[in-house]
Amino acid sequence: MKIIACTEARHSAAILAIFNEAIVNSTALYDYQPRPPESMQSWFAVKRQQDFPVIGVEDETGRLMGFASYGTFRVHAACQFTVEHSIYIHPDFRGRGLGKLLLDAIVEQGREKGMHLMIGSIDADNRASIALHEKKGFTLAGTLNEVAWKFDRWLNLAFYQKRLNESATAPDISR
């Protein structure tokens, strides 16, 4: 297996399939309906426009096993050094340590791009994701209770954060 930079042309359909499986079968995404194929055009366009990474792990045959990315946390200019990440693993490959591999890689991408803080928004019942984030140095920043309704129940959303750069210097806000 290898870590790769995902492209729209090569990985759009595989990423969409992973997204849609998560929508239909889990509380990892708070959507009700699977996303249509054309949604991936705007998703990748935002990633390109904002210079946000989309990284994946492929098996030896080139099959996408999982992916990670990050994006804008809040649209306010002062929040430009904080990003919110997401990691999704294809159901055939869960439990193999790919989440750890992708989390390490997306954190490193954030550091390299000069991000200060990375946020993970995790359904509070997702014990595996919470345990992974805690193991990797993310700390609970707070939980919002009953923010979503899915599968006939209220869902709580836990926010985990990790400081990426310890620098005490002021960021360059000219960008």
C-alpha cells in the first residue's frame, strides 16, 4: 500500500463511493441522501482553489482504501490558520491501521502548510475515531449535544483539536 495525492480524474468515483457508504450506513456524515456524482466536481474545485490536500492510501492494485483531507473551519479571515479534517476508510479495509496512517499524513500536511490548529468533528458515539484521535494527541475541546437527527435518534458532536505548530511567532496574515 502507498500514500498518494488524490486527483479528481482518478479518484472522484472511489471517494464518492466511500462518502456515500458512510452516509447510508453510519453517523460519520450527517447527511441523509447519497451525494450525486456531480457533487465531486465542486468538492475537488474547492480543494484546488484553497490549496487543501486530498491524500489517499491505495493497495497494490491501485484501489483506493481510504482518504483524508482538510478544509476551512470557519470562513472568517482570522480563522485561516485553523482547519477541519476528515478521514474515511472504505469498509473493506477498516481495522487495518489506515486511519492512523492517514491521520499522521494529514497532520503533517497541515504542519507543512503552516496551519496552527486542526479540528476533528466526530460523532460522540464513534469510539474508534475518538480513541485514534486521543492516541494521536488530539484533545476534547467540547461536545455539542443533540445537534443532528439521524437513524431515529439525536446525535452529539465532539470537537477534538490538535496544535500543529508550536511557534510563538505571529502568522503571516498577508495571504
